[in-house]
Amino acid sequence: MLKQKWKLREEIYNKMAESCLNCGKSIEENYCGNCGQKRFSRIDRKYIFSELENTVLQTNKGFLFSVKSILKNPGKTAKEFINGSRINHYKPILLAFLLSGISAFISFQIVGLKEIMELYYLEQNLNSPLMIDILSFTSSYNSLIMLSFIPFLALLTKIGFRKCG
């Protein structure tokens, strides 16, 4: 009895995988040629992990590849992206936002940068209202401050490497 149920489920799954659930036409490849609906797939661990990765990080494996490439050879990675080899790379602006957010999270939640700065200000007798306001601002807008440094650092890099072309 149980084997018959599983066999029936398998037959239904195979039939669903062969025809589009949206328009009913047969699917030859990964997408329906008629309406563009993606081929039906089972909801299992692999599917859930893939959906989480695509929904939350929107990486499609490009994030880790881009970070690794940038750490190994930043100039080559930038040149590849500019020259049009973009399929494996994460979009640069999204990468900057994501890395800025990760950096802020690590700095303030894991390392405890705010507490370290407060202790430093107390030791240096810099506990004036202005310094407290500055600390509050920098801890609240750390990601935006990091992002605002990108054009400045790009300009410094351009000036520093202008002789190299």
C-alpha cells in the first residue's frame, strides 16, 4: 500500500515536471517556451537553501567568488568586470553595501567597538558632550560613513597609481 502511494506520487511529480503548471504546455528545458514559467522542482533541502541564498543574499554564488577574487587580485578582478566578464562577479555597488553592513555588524555586535571607543574616551578625558555626540553618530551611521569613503579612496588610488596607467 505504501509503495503504491510513493509510486503514484512519483508519477505525479514526473508529469508535473514535464508540463508547465502555469499554461499546461510541455517543457523541454528549464523554462516553459510558451509563458516563461520555471520548471517545477521538489521542495527539499537543496531547494530551500538555494531560495534562501537567492532571496536573502541574492548572490547566485557571485558574492563569495567576487570577495575571493578581490582579495587575491583586485586589479585583475576590476579589469575583468569592466571588460564585460560579469557573469561570475557580484555587482560592485551591492557588494560595497553588503560588505559595509557585514563590517558594521562585526564591529558593533561581535567586537563591541562602541564600548571600546567609550573606554578610550574616558581614559583620555574626552568625555565631553561633543565627543558623546560624535560617538553616537559614528556608531549609528557606521555603514554610511564607510560607504562615503569609497569615492575618496578611489580618488587617492587614482592619484597614487596615475603613472602606472
